[in-house]
Amino acid sequence: TVADLWDAIRNAFAAFKPDECRNYLAAAGYDAYDPT
């Protein structure tokens, strides 16, 4: 269901620390510090 999907997304975000997310984005070629 849609509610289950949102719960899964929420849990995924909670599983990673901000620094970890920045590292993943940087490794994928994104500038993790540029909000544009």
C-alpha cells in the first residue's frame, strides 16, 4: 500500500546518517553540498 511505501522510505532514511548519505551522493558524482 502507499502507507507501507512511506513507512519503508521513512525507515530507509532513518537507517543512514547524514555523512553517509553525503558520501553516497558524492560517490555517485553529485555535489552533496550544493542544494541546487
